[in-house]
Amino acid sequence: MFLRELAARFTRALVLFGAVTALAAEFPDPTLDAKPATGKQTVVLAGGCFWCTEAVFEIIEGVDNVISGYSGDTKETAKYDIVSAGRTKHAEAILITFDPAKISYGQLLKIFFNVAHDPTTLNRQGADVGPQYRSAIFYVGDEQKAVAEAYIKQLNEARVLARPIVTQIVPLEKFYTAETYHQDYSGRNRSNPYVVNVSDPKVEKLKKLYPGCVRKRK
């Protein structure tokens, strides 16, 4: 089942890869950002296949950990075979733990909107189609909600993207960690065609646009 799904993903990616929203050269910082805080913070984001979003955020300076998982439905339905088939209310999502002294919540959202995925396509990311691939911010607390709403309004009013943003802003109820083989998938499967053709270009885009945000190798 998993191999068939992988093959289907790759085939669709080859057909539709590149069919993403054209982004403006200048992508603005959020005018409203979270207030400085001490201690680690978390944010849950959904933007298509979690292999790709995880690969982008796990190399960002100030990000301590990224976990692939599911959000939007119950523990009983948090299983890859039924989530990937679109038979649940879950979205493939990532849980990001970050240090706000090194990178802000708003800056993470900037990378989310400008690099990690296309926030203007409803229930799809490129070749991956279905509500499980929807764009969503699962916020924790009023501040995360306010910053996300303000930034989407800012980007839409400035017409930074070719189409309006369709990202959902919903409260985080639960996050369920995905199966072990999904964790750091891109890093552990370097020759996988989906990684090479879909995930890696997003990582390279991050390095090109925001080299100062990329964690330096020790």
C-alpha cells in the first residue's frame, strides 16, 4: 500500500510539478508578530506532504525539533493509510518546537507562506490532492491566532501572491505523531524520487531566499 501510494505521488508530481503560484520577488515581514518570549514555543502547520514541510523547517536556525504527524481528527484515525486516502478529517502536519529568541513565530509563518508550500490552492499541494493536504495553521492561544490572521490579511491586501490565500486558521485540539518511518523522511531517503523532485527544491528555495535563516553546519 505504501509503495503504491509513493509511486502515485511521484507520478502526479512529475505531471504537475511546477504548477504553483508565482510569488512576488519581495515577500514582506509580518507587521504584527508575537511578543518576545522566553522558553521554547511550538506551532503546528499543515502545508501538503509532511515530508516536504519537515525538510524545510528542520534546517532553520532557532528550530529545535520538527515532528511529522496528523491534526484535525481523532487518535483512532491518525494512521497514514487512511489519512493519505482522504478518509479522515486529519491534515498532514508538522509540530515545530522553536526558540523565539532566535526566530519569531511571524518569521516562521513567512517561510511557511513563501517557501514551504503554496497557500493559495484549496485542498491540494501541486500533485497531492485532497483535504489531507490542505493549508492550515493550528494555533495555540489568542496571540498565534491574531498574528496569523493579520499576516494573511496583510499578504492578501498587498497582493503578494497571484491568488488569495486559502489557509485555514483553526485552534489546535490534538497533534498525533506519525509513524516512525515518516520522521526525517527526506533526510533518510535521499534518492527517493519524491524527495529529489518535490522536497529538495523547497529546501533549495529556502537556502536561496533566506540563507541567514539556515542553520550552519557544525
